Amino acid sequence: MTGARRTPPGRAGRLRLRHSLDVAERGADLLEHKLRILRSEHQRLLHAEEAADRAWRNLLSEAESWLLRGLLLGGQQALDSAAAGIGPADVTVRWTVSMGVRHPAAVSLTVPARPPSAAAPANTALVHAEAAYGHAVRAAAEYAAAHAATELVGAELISTRHRVRALRRHWIPHLREALDHANLSLEQAEHEDTVRRRWAARAAGW
């Protein structure tokens, strides 16, 4: 608000205040438009995150169930043998921008195939567990991307809301008050100038 305090007196100052007020009001309008879009996008991302969370938890539960069966049938040694030689999954995140916010849009995941040299799972339950964990890892990556997108857009939503409130509740009213004061000062100065001219004219006998 220092800009309004440093406004020069007179008509130049009033013009500057009017310009500042116009800019602030246009800025508030644009931010409110952005805020509406961000709210809609945030709601969409929240629903997507909730769906991804449910899918991940369900798939993880299924994978753990198959793993437990495999362990009961073959023991820890069978699991260690089946996991030997299997490489890590590779996750690629595709990013996008929504109203100036960069956030994950989608993920692609590659689960490495079992190399020919690796031992096959000792029982059918471990075969199912391997496939189920592949699906669960993919779902976990999708949930992580959805959660990150929701967090990033949500943070921008909060920031934009604060900026709108600062403009509407503080800066714009301050500028209007300063403009009203400038208008009143100018009217008073013009009135005093008119009175002085009349007195001068009477004194000169005009």
C-alpha cells in the first residue's frame, strides 16, 4: 500500500490513483476467474485421486493375499527364488500445466519381464502374486501422480484465494479511500482558489 501513500498531490495524483484502482479491480476480476477454474480443476483432481487411492488399495490387498498363499505353499525360500533376478519397475511421469500450475497428468509404468535365466515361481499362487503386484505398482504410481497434482493445484488455489482477498478487502478499499480523499482535497482546493480569485477581483475593483 505504499504506492497510495506516495501518490503526489493534485490532479496527477488523482489520475495515478484512478489508474491503480482500475488495474487492481481488473486484476481481482482476472484472479476470481482463475479461482473459479482452479476450484473446478481441483475438484476433478480430488475425485481422480480418491478413485486412484481405492484402486491401489484394492489391488495391493489382492496382491498381498496371493503372496500369503504363495508363502504358505512354498515358504520364504520359494519367494526369494522367484524374486531373484527381477529388475525394478520404470515409471515415467507426463506433466501438464493448468492455469499456470505444472503438475503430473499421467504416468506410464514398465514392469520388467522375467529374464530367461531367472527361476520360475515355485507355485501358482506366486505366479498370481507377481502379476498382481505389477498391477498394484502401476496403480500406486497413478495414485502418487494424482495426489501430487491435487496438492499442487490445491496450493495454487489457496494462494490465488489469498490474493483475491487481499485485493478485495484491503488494497482496493484503500485505493478507493485514497481516491475519495484526493477528490475531496481537489474540490476543496478548487473552491478555495475560486474564493481567492473573487476576493482578488473585488479588491481590484473588477
